[in-house]
Amino acid sequence: MNQGKFYVTTPIYYVNDRPHIGHVYTTTLADIVARFRRLLGQDVFFLTGVDEHAAKVVDSAKEKGMTPIQWADLNAAVFRETFQKHGFTHNDFVRTTEDRHKTKVREYVAALLKTGDVYLGEFEGWYDAGQEEYVTDTAAQEYKFISPINKKPLVRKKEKNYFFRLSAYRQVLKDYFTSNPKFVMPTARRNEILNRIAEMVDVPISRTGTGGWGIPMPADEQQSIYVWIDALFNYLSFVDTPERRGYWQSGAVHLIAKDILWFHAAIWPAMLVALQKCPGYEWVTLPKQVYTHSFWTRDGEKMSKTLLNFVSIEDMDRYIGWVGQDGFRHFLASHGPLGTTDSDFTDERLIEVYNNDLANTLGNNVSRVANMTNSYFAGVLPVAPAGALEQAAKQAVENYLAAMAELDLAGAIAAGIGLVRAADEYIEKTAPFKMWKDPAKKEGVGPILADLAETLRIASVLLSPVLPAKMEELWKRLGLDYADALKAGRGDFVSWTKWGGLKAGSTIVKGDALFPRFELPPKV
Ligand code: MSP
């Protein structure tokens, strides 16, 4: 198992509005990845934060009668609080208005100016103000000159700009894609990008008329660095310190959604290759992976500002009231749009998944095992686990690791929950509650309960990145100190998932239902 460093990031989110489920979703995924890697014993750095220098931040601030920074401060604080409330374990929450970022970005761009990878030119094209990007002429025609994002007309814009020599990196990128077939995942997304790389042209990386909202171009204060270039650099700038550089070099894993894939899979690595050629930046390596998920829809509809149907902070609070923080995470991770298809969020689906997997399976199994152990053996395992479920546990661990390696969270969860289901079947088959009443069979109950408790222990380790609070509670009941070890950076997946952790004499404390069943309130 790799004990080294691990670096995972989320997009930095625009502060023109408050967070919604889309932002919480990607950050939940990153949190699960970060917790999983810590469980493996790796030294993890998990970065998230906000993207501030967008023109739409200026526009929405104006609507509110505020300055851009006032509005950005307010929303950045809401993002920060929301991420705290959701229990995310990011190591830094960053803002692009911070000096430590702005200084670095100017240094990077200055270095690129020197090598000629950034040069002054003139640009004219169709601009999508909603997405903050120029679209190609072909795309503009396809869209009938209306932004597919905000439905406003595209504008014809002409400006003197600094350009990034993207066209020089076609072959380099192609080679990188070829030698790193998992650079862009899932594979279908990778192919989309590969096809476009051959046609890459130089892109403007500066803007005029931003009214001072943005990072000024080095040596030309009339121009601001384009918000997307500013934003992409966050992944590097915030770990570009002697203490953190090792994380960058371990190979960043960027989690994003399909809307921003081109920037991450083409422009970003090309900029890094260009930077690598600059004196003093030889240490800059390329990211390991850009993992691209799809979108949540709601009740069958795309979430949008016009429909006002975003799953909002308040909605999420309500859901957490219903199924708990971990129940909500479990739904996002097991039924979210991790692959190439969108996923639909409905109240009914959330509750159904929670009741099936967590209340009726995991929670119920915990209660059964704790109840029997307490009724028959005063809560103390009379013998060590025998091994009836050892093979099932081994297989589950293998399946789990294979799934996690592909970021198949639904598969990883299925491995953990599947192991609990196997334990349930074993209870049905052996019926220890009947055996206990039969003097001839009573003796067999101890080993069965020890096996069940041991199986639960292993399943709890597998499920802990998704259900951190509840599994911590379960570990407490089983007398395990894993939570402390994890907090101290001593995760030990291999030994914690090895059969035989619970011994004769281990205690199992009975407690409240871990995942109480929930019924949906009638619709009003
Ligand atoms: N600021 C840029 C990103 C710069 S990264 C260097 C940006 N911000 S954003 O606020 O629009 O966030 C986009 C991201 O939010 C998506 O890539 C995705 O991670 C998340 N989501 C936004 N809406 C979403 C859904 N409906 N479903 C799932 N995730 C989505 O783009």
C-alpha cells in the first residue's frame, strides 16, 4: 500500500451566490477520497475554496448594492460555514483574493511571458458572459448565438489581450494522454478531450475593463489575468510552499464536473508543461488525474436559477434532519452522478436508499449483534471469532479496494453493505436466537456472535470514509480506538481489515439505533 503523500482538490466555486448541492457534492466526494487515503495511512492534503475574480461576482454585487469584495466576503463565509457544517476535512479553504495566491499567479504569468508562452495579441470572438469564456465560431453558430448556460445572447468582443500559446502543446498533451490513460476519467470523457486537442488554438488569458477586480497582468496593469487562468493556478499556488510542495509533486487528483473539463484536461496541463520549462519551475509536475462527474438534476429537471429548483443549503439541512449527516453523504456517494450520466435527486429516493442500506441493513445488523451479545453474554464476546465469514470479509475488502481505485464509490459502498448483508444471511441461516433456547446447540452461539461482530468491525472500517460519524460511534461501542488513530494520522487499513481484530473478552456496548428508520412526511 502506498504510504506516501496524496493531494486531492475540488473546483474552487464562484462566490456570486450561495452554495448548493452541486458544490457540496463534489466536496463530499473529495472528502470521502481524503478520508479513504488517510485510512490507508497516506499523508493527505485536501484543498477546496472559492473563485472570486469573476465578472459575475461584480454584477451580482452591484445588484445587491455592495462592492465586489463585500459580496465575495459574505458568500465565501457561507461556503466556509457550509463545508464546516458538512464535516469536510479539507486542509485549507482558499480564496483567490488572498495575497499568497495573487503573488504566485503573477510570478507564474511573468515567467511564462519571459519564455514567450504568453504573448500580446489581438482577439475577436463570441463571448459567453455567463460562463466567462469565448466560444468558438462553430459553437456560437450551434448555440444560435445564445448562451446555453444563462440563455443570454453571446456578445461579439474584440480586445488586445495576452495569449497563451496553447497550440504549441497539441503533441505534448496527446503524448501525456497516451502514456497516462487514466489522466481523464471516466474514459468516455477522455475521448471527448482527445478529439478536441488536435484542434487547439491559442487562448486569451487576460481581460481589459474588469474595473480592478482581478489579478493585474505583470508589466501591464491595464489588463487583468483572465479569471479562469487565475482560478486554475489555485491548485498550484496554495501548495507552492516548501512545506506543501511535496503534495503537488505526488500528483494532484482534481475532482470536477463535466462543465469545466476542457479547462482542466487541456488548458491546465498545457500551462503546467509551459511553466515547467521556466527557470526555477523545473519541479512542477502534471496532475495525476482529472476525475469528471456528471450533474445532479432534481425531480427530473435540470437545476437552474430560472426554475429556482436548486437543492439549497436549507433543503440540505432538512435532509440531514431526516437521515443524518452520514445518511446524506451515503446517498450522494452511492447514487450520485459519478459516471457519465446525470443523477436525479428526489426526496423519495433519498429516503428509500437510507432505509434500505442504513436503517434496515447496517443499523439493524448492529442492533441484532449488540442485543444478542448483551442478552446472552453480558456484552462480552465469550470466544474469539471462528472464521465463518472470513472469506466473505476478505472478498469484500478486495472488491472495496478495486472499486476505490477507480473512484467507484457506489461499488465500494456495495462491498461494505454487501458484507453486512452476508452477515445477515448468516444470522438467518444459523438462527442463533433459536440455538440459544436449545441446550444441545447453545454452545454454538458464542462463536457465531464473535464472527458477526468481527464482520461488522471490518465492514465499519470499509464504510468509515462515507459514514465517518456513525462508524466512529460504532467503534466506540466495539471498544476500538481507530478514530483517535485516524485523527493522529495513523490510519492502518491493512491491519484493521485483517480478520481477527476482535478477541475473546472484547465488549460490545448496546446503544440507540445508529440509523433510525425514517418515513417521509406527507407532501403539503
Ligand atoms: N469557478 C469555476 C471553477 C474553477 S476551478 C479552477 C466554477 N465554479 S462553479 O461554482 O460554477 O462550480 C462548478 C462545479 O460545481 C462543477 O464542476 C461541479 O463540481 C459543481 N456542480 C455545480 N452544479 C452541479 C450539479 N448540478 N451537479 C453536480 N455538481 C455540480 O465553475
